Amino acid sequence: MKPSDLSTLPDGVPGALEAEGIEEFYPPQADAVEKGVADGESVVASVPTASGKTLIAELAMLSAVKRGGKALYIVPLRALASEKKAEFERWEEYGVDVGVSTGNYDSDGEWLASRDVIVATSEKVDSLVRNGAPWVDDLTCVVADEVHLVDDSGRGPTLEVTLAKLRRITRDLQVVALSATVGNADEVADWLDAALVESDWRPIELKTGVHYGNAINFADGSQREVPVGSGEKPTAALVADALDETEGGTRGSSLVFVNSRRNAEGAAKRLADVTAERLEPGEKRELEELAREIRDVSDTDTSEDLADCVRNGAAFHHAGLAGEHRSLVEDAFRDRLIKCICATPTLAAGVNTPARRVIVRDWKRYDGEFGGMAPLDTLEVHQMMGRAGRPGLDPYGEAVLLAKDRDTMDELFERYLWAEPEAVQSKLAAEPALRTHVLATVASGFATTREGLLAFLDRTLYASQTDDDDRLAEVTDRVLEYLEANEFLDRDGDTLTATGIGHTVSRLYLDPMSAAEIVDGLREGAAAGGASAGSKPRSSQANAAGGAPDDPEEAGFVTGSDLAADAGGDGDGAGDGDDVELTPLGLYHLVARTPDMYQLYLKSGDRERYEEQFYEREAEFLGHAPSEFEDVAWEDWLAALKTARLLEDWASELDEDVITERYGVGPGDIRGKVDTAEWLLGAAEQLANELDLDVVLDVREARKRVEYGVSEELLDLTGVRGVGRKRARRLFEAGIETRAELREADKSVVLGALRGREKTAENVLRAVGRGDPSMDDVESDAAASAAATAGSEGDSAGRSPASSRAESGDDEDGGQATFGDFS
Ligand code: ADP
């Protein structure tokens, strides 16, 4: 069967597919077509990595659009959304408009109404549903990519509930769920009332094996000799061996999976020696060029290290990399310029980077719950192994695990080569997941009674998998109690309604526990009298006027920290409002300890360091600090402090590379934390507003400082388009401290402060509303230039997530843009 056999696709599409080299459908694709995927039927496709799942989704979506419908493609990671959008944009030529929904959780995405195909993460879709985005009602086809991730306790429940809601909104919605091969695809298909396409077929042969001693022992019984020299690592021998083989006309590239970012970087550095020896002269030149592009992305150690590896033909890939680094590396690997990537498992999920040889070096990973190194799931290792083999380039793919001794080899065979992948199990019946989803389900009107709520939850995978109906009801009741105690829900007899604040929490996409913690902290901040001034008794006035209760206890508030805190704990000193000083650090700490922020880990020595800082700055913390004797809660509190200090450093204009060094993180992590803090502080601002707490301005200032990465004194200037933290600092040092001053300033001073860049200076003046921004015949002021340089000396690397586009290379002008993080 081939594309032109289908009459359901928009005109021109079958020809275009055939021109792309899709001459025949792969067997699982043909099976899906037979089961009606192009005719609006729901299908679950559980097939191996790289066997053409995306095309199954495209056939469904394009056919739906041709019938006058609208399709949604749900991706598991934010970073994949733009990649998929770019892929689907090739259909615009045939009249199919594509849009991607990223950005803020709470925007309602109205412009997406005009698109035929929309790409979004499940969190984003959930948020759009909560916010009542009108086009959601028009969807006729929904694709869930990597649907086996419903098994993930962190993000799975959102996908699960979102699919249930979408199916509830649109009867007869076509659902196409794409999955890795899992143990119970039939259960997933039952849940979604979908036909099942299940297959082990792969477009290219995959040989799996274990390297032990001097050979790879393949599961099919064959062997391949790969001797390991003395002092040589098996991974190096395997990478070299693949590169030295030119079977099929191309040298084999390798993908090495390891268990941590640090290991990915370390392994890439070592393997760069192996690849460097095997480069052609032309490749060396191209790699030097690529290394330069990588250095240009940011001035950090990570960027330097990556460039050093890349010029030698190797690279590392992990979630701490900037998005641009990631795509440069992925593209160069697909172009066969980079010979070896050392990656954490995030690369296995969704990024199409096939290699001749996949080496799963680490099959254990640190797991806090397990309390040590735990073996990876079979499913996860199979997905890594599935990246082996580049169709059309390699004769076959090889996936290799490593064993030091015979027993380990036997274990690896049992565990990964001969084992079936695990079954997918819903993680919905856990309190944190239900807390969020129960509130949202009530707030967006999907259920108005406890019974209605349970009936809705009955449509989830959890319900279809469990025999124990009572368990879901029990957890739901506990969650309802929690939501009621925190005044997010009202219960009147049987009827459930969300309160005003409950609606806000749901719309803002906050975990109710985060919201409770934030509201609690803000109330204390307001009671302390707001701002930096510290002593202004603003709150009592506000309370007299607005009627907000002074004492959170009186409002019946059960806060996250109270719930977590041992009733006897009394180690705090903060928490009673009197001696609290409202500062950005306190607010950063408040949002950093919510369940919506991934905190930084405490490393060795950190506990003492942050304990000391806690006592020094005790008055700034909002909420009830646990006692030092409550080990886990205390560690959490300190980890939040470490995270808050990172944000404070960022908002004090510290260099990005100083921050990465000080906290042991990558630039991508700074961006991730900054983005999350910005979102949570924005939410805090709205909550403060709604509750009439007199802290709105303080919260806004803290948020803006994080957004721009600047001190208070630069806030006015950084709001100007094209002025990020670096330029604002230079203007400020040259004596231009506000927008008003910038509007009136001597042009030569502006030009001097902006390092003589005329175009930049003109754009900045235009943005600030200057009538005649022209820099023709203006001489740069030497004193301003000197002052600016001196002032921004320590700021050489100040690329912020918000301003790096605007200021990259200090040449380009553009809007403030935020990068997505690999969440
Ligand atoms: P998966 O999502 O299953 O991991 P992809 O959809 O990314 O796999 O497909 C892997 C590659 O196979 C893509 O480059 C795609 O263009 C190609 N491909 C898919 N279907 C066919 C086909 N029928 N014939 C030839 N190539 C195909």
C-alpha cells in the first residue's frame, strides 16, 4: 500500500510523501490504515522506535483536516513542540496551517483557532482546557505522542486526565496514541476505545548484545570481536570499532547513553580523543566552524567544553544544554559530522538521532526513592537501543550493553535483551496528581458533585486498570478535604463549586499545594508590612479596608509547610509575622519551595553553607520553617534556599558563568529556574491581587528582577525593547538611569554607552520614543564609553534568558525572547 492509494488526504499530499521517499507504507502503517486511521478511527500504535509512527499520526491529522476538522498533536517535551511543528509545516503548501502553543501557561491561545494542526505539550493542553480556549471544542483528531509516559508519576496524570477531558468535550473524537512497545498496549487501546496496531517490525535490522571481555555477544548467538586494549575503556574500543568499519560505505557513528550530565560531559571529553584520530581534513575544518558557532551561543564553561569536544568530532547532550546547543549537535550528528554523542536518556525520548551503534554504558541510575542506584526500566533501555541503525545508511543497527563479568552479562541478557518491556500503569491515584486535577475538573465545570467527579475519573486509564474502586474514591475524598480546608472549593451538600481563588489557582496552572504555600507566605509578608522598607505598617491598613484576615490560622488555612511540619517543631524564628522583612530573597524562597519548582540538590558542604545563610537572613523567610531536627523537611528548606540564592544572584546581575560555577548547574538550568520563578511570581502577584494583600508591588518587582536579571535600579531601563541587562548597566554607568533620561539624553553619551554601535543606539532611542533617533554625524562620547565599560566589566557574559536574543553579540536587535527549557 502506498500514499497514492489513499483518497482521504489533501490534494498533493500523497505525491509529496512519495517524493520524500515514502514509496510503500511500512507494515505497521499499512495496518493502521486498514484499521481506519485515515478515516477517523481511533488507533493505538505500539511499535518500536523509528518505525514510522509520525507518519501514522500525519495520515490521521491530514485526513481529518481534509474532512474539515482540526487536529491536535500532544508532545511529551516542550523542546519537541517546535521540532514537530517545523516537521508539519511542510504541509502548509497543501493548505494545512500549523501552529505551536508554547509560552505562558495561562494565555488562552485564541490565535490558534485559525490553525488546522496544533502542537502542544500535555500541560499546555490541560491549561488551555482550564482556560476555556474556544477552539478546543472544534478538535476532531488528537494525537498523543509517547503515550506510554502516562506511566510517569510526574507528568503522566496530566496526559491521562487531559485525554479524558478532550474525549468528554468531543464525542467521537479520534484519538491516535503512539507508544513504544509496552507490555499492555491492549489495555491502553481498551481505555481509549481504539483499535490496536502492535508490531515488532523495524525498518532496519537491530542486533542487540552485551560486550564482555573482547567481544560483543549478540542475542542471536553471533559474536563480534571488539578487543579492549590495556588501559582502554570498553566504550572507547566500541566507538573506535564502529568508526573503523566502513561497511555500506559509511563509517559508523555511536550514541553512548550514560546516567548523569556530568558523566555525559566526562565521557564525551574522553571519546573526543577516539574520534579526533579518525577525522578527514575536510571534516576538521567543518567541525572547527561548528565549534565556533557553539561558543557563540553563550560564554559559559558548558559552551566551551562542548565546543572543545565538537572540534574533535564528539559531543555531549543533556537537559542542561541551551536549546541552540542541542539543535546544533543533533543536526551535525544527523549530517554525520559529529561521530559520537554521549547523552543522558532524554535524548532517547523523541529526538530522531539514529546511530550505527548505540552503547548503553550505564544501566543504573541514582533513584532517591529507591535509596541508591536502581536499574533502568526495560522500556527505557529498549527505547535507547531503538536509536540504533540509520535506514539507508547502515546495513543494520547494533545496540550494546557493557558487562565487567559473566554474571552481569547474564543479568543484562535476562533483564533487557530477553525481557518484555513493562506494562504501562496509571499513576493517577496519588494525592499530588489528584490535588491538581480534581480542582481543575471542578473549576472547569466537568464535575459539580462528588459523584460526578468520580464518574469523570472513571474514564481514566486508572479506573480501567484497577479492580479497587474504593482506592480512587478514598484519595479523592482526602483531596476534596484538603481543597476545602484551603478554601479552593466549597461543598454544599453534594454540590462542589470552585471558589474565586480556586478558579484562579486552576487557571494559573498551579499545584493547589503551591498556591496554599504562596498565599500563606504572602499573608505573612503583608502582615509584616510589605516591602524592603520593612517597617511600614501597610498591611493593617489594608486589612482594615479589605478585610483580609491578619492571622492565617483564623482563615482556616492549612498550609503546605504546616502539613509538612512536625507539630512539635519549633526551630524557626520566622513564621510569626512580627520580625519578617519582605525581600526578593524571601519571595524567591517562597516560590522555590513549592512543589511546582524543581529545587537544586544540596551537594556536599551545602548543608552547612545554607544553614549559615539561613540564620544570617532569617527575617527574610516567609512561612513556617521546619526545625533542624526534621531532617527531610529541613533539607528541602535549604535546597529551596539554594535555589532562591541562585535566583537572587541572577537578579543581582551576576555573570551567567559565575552562577553555573557557583551552583554546579548548566545555563539551561538557570533558564529553567528563571522561567519557573517568573511564572510562579506572576501567579503570586495575581493571588495577592485577588486576596487584596498589600504586597503586589513587592512581588511584581521581584518578578521583574528575575525576568530581566537586573538589580532594582535597572528595572526602568530594561523594560525598553532591545535593552537587556548588559546594555541597561552600561547606560546606567554612563549616567542615564531612567527611560525619561534616555529619551532626553545626549546622543553621543548614548552612543558611547552602547559601545559606538549606531544601529543599536538608534533602535534603542526609537524604542524609548525619541522623535529623531538618527545617529548620523554623532560622535561617541569617550567618557561615557569608558564608564560603561568599567561598569559592565564583570558582566561580560551576562546573557539572560530574557535578553540574550536581544543582545547576542551585542549586534543584533530584537525583542525580548525567552527560550524553552528541556523540561
Ligand atoms: P518513530 O516516531 O516511530 O520513532 P519516525 O516517525 O521518526 O519514527 O520515522 C523514522 C524515519 O522513517 C523518518 O525519517 C521517516 O521519514 C521515515 N519513514 C517513515 N515511514 C516511512 C516509509 N513508509 N518509507 C520510508 N521511510 C519512512
